[in-house]
Amino acid sequence: MTRPPNALPLARLLIRGLIVLNALYACAIGVLLVATLIYPKLLFDALVGLDGADAWQVRAALRAVVIVGIAGAYVVYRVLRELLAIVDTVRDGDPFVAGNARRLQAIAWWVLAGEGLRLLVGAIVLGASRFVPAIDNIDVGFSFAPWLAVLLLFVLARVFDEGTRMRADLEGTV
Amino acid sequence: MAIVVRLDEKLHERRMTLTELSERVDITVANLSILKTGKAKAIRFSTLEAICAVLDCQPGDLLAFDPTQPPQEE
């Protein structure tokens, strides 16, 4: 039986690339936040033409969305770091370690936190839409798939934990 | 560990080397060495059966409990 091509180096490269892109994204929205604080006109100009867009609540809401976005970037960073650590254990030849079960569980919690942030953005946008009816149909990207992924990750983490224990039991068996 | 493996004594009685036993029970010398030196954490029944068959002995001839020994570390 032939082994499938080793995708490990590609995965590491991809994860590292995503970490850099995510950092750039965080920097960009951080700059945007600072810019809207220093030059509030920027934000106002972006919303010009929409009824009620000049309400301070709307501007505060949009700044809150940007802050949640930065928090989201941190969540993505933590997920990618944990994933990279898992990939590194595969490269080192021993992925069935207790640390990876813990990492999978951490990823599950971070993805859950990310989905919590998404709901928060949805709530903020919903609140802002009371002042600007034109934004009441903004899609915040709610989907059941990430929630299913969270469940799957928790189950996988448990399976990994049990598997690691079982292997530890077998170690030293003759 | 309080479980003492007496494989060495049995091999000596039977005038058999570890390598010879390894070939006859189809278990690597490395694994038998782990067993002989008391470093094994567990032994399969199939391994015990194979060794007992070759050395013509009982499991009790190979294993003993010595309460004066310190317990196994986790």
C-alpha cells in the first residue's frame, strides 16, 4: 500500500502564513480603530447617506465591532498556535501525547469563544440597526457548522485523551 | 517493583540463552531483556504462554511477589 503524500510541511507553511495574515488583519483593524478615534470624520464619512448614521450610539457600536474584531483575531491566533503545536508533534514523530489532547480541548474552547464573539457582533449590529435601519440586514455569518466543529473538537479531545492513556498502559508491555 | 521476574534463573536452569529463547518464542531480544531486567510494566498472556511452553514451566516459576521491593513508579 502506498502512503499518501506528506502534507505536513505544507500544513506548517500554511498555518504560519495564516498567523502572519491574521496578525496583519489585527494590525489593520487596530489602525482603523485608532483612526476613527483620532479622525471620527472617517467613520462618519463611511456611513454618510444612511439615515441615523450620525447617532453617537452607532459610532460607538461600530467601534465596539472593531474591538471585538481584534479580540477575534487573538482567538484565531490562539487556535493557529495550538494547531501548529499539534502539527509539530506529528513532525517530531509522537503526536499521541497528553499535550495534544489538551491542545485540542483548548482549540475547542477558542473556537467556542470565537463563535461567542460572532454572536456579540450580531447583537451589537442589531442594536445599532435601531438607529440605522439600513444596516439591519448585515450578515454576521452565523452558521451551525462552527458549533458542530466545537462539539467535534471536544469529542476528539476526549478520544485523544483516552487513546493517550491506553497507549501509556501498553507502553512497557511485553 | 514488587513483582519479580525469574526468567534469568529459568534460562540458566535450562541452559538457554536469551537469544535462543527469543527465536523460539518469536519475541525480540530487546523485549525479553526488558522483561528479564524487571523493567516491563505488563506481560501479555500470549507472551507468558509462549515462554512457559518453551521453558516447560508454570507462570509461577517465572513470576513472584516480593513485598519487600518498592512499588512500581507510575
